[in-house]
Amino acid sequence: MNTPTRVAVGALAAALLAMGSQGAWASSKMLSDAKKASLPAKNCQYCHTEAVPKKETYKPENLNERGKFVLDDKQKRSLKVADPSVLKNFPGGADKK
């Protein structure tokens, strides 16, 4: 492999590692999925108590009622990734959805 190719491969690998370590992919996808399910999710605090949760510092205690509801569903159904569409079944009135 020539030097420019090595540099390009190294830069790509570094960029992928940096993006993966921020944990933003899962959070933004979950937010997007919640919006696609016609839920009034505007930001991460729809399910989290933190404005911008990070994968490295995530704790289940940092979830609000909705987030805990989704986590419970994930565990009950043995899912690898939480399913935000289950929020349509979140108990409470329309203001709680």
C-alpha cells in the first residue's frame, strides 16, 4: 500500500472511531424513529434527563419515565436496540406521549 493510501485509510479509521465513541448514532436514530412514529419528540430529553447523553456516561438512572418505559420494553422483549415506537403505548394522556 502506498503512503497516500495509508494516510487516507488511517484518517478514515480515526474518523469512524471518533464518531462511534460519541454515541451520537444511536441517539439520533432513536430520536428520528420516535419522530417517524408521530411522537412529539423534539430532542434527547424526550426520554433522557440529560440534554446530550453520551454512550460512555450512560446510566439507566439518567432516563425519565418515557426512557425507563422503553428500556423495560427492550429488556422484556430481549431486544439488542430499544424500539422507540413502543412509546405509543406509554401510559398517560396525550400530554404524556
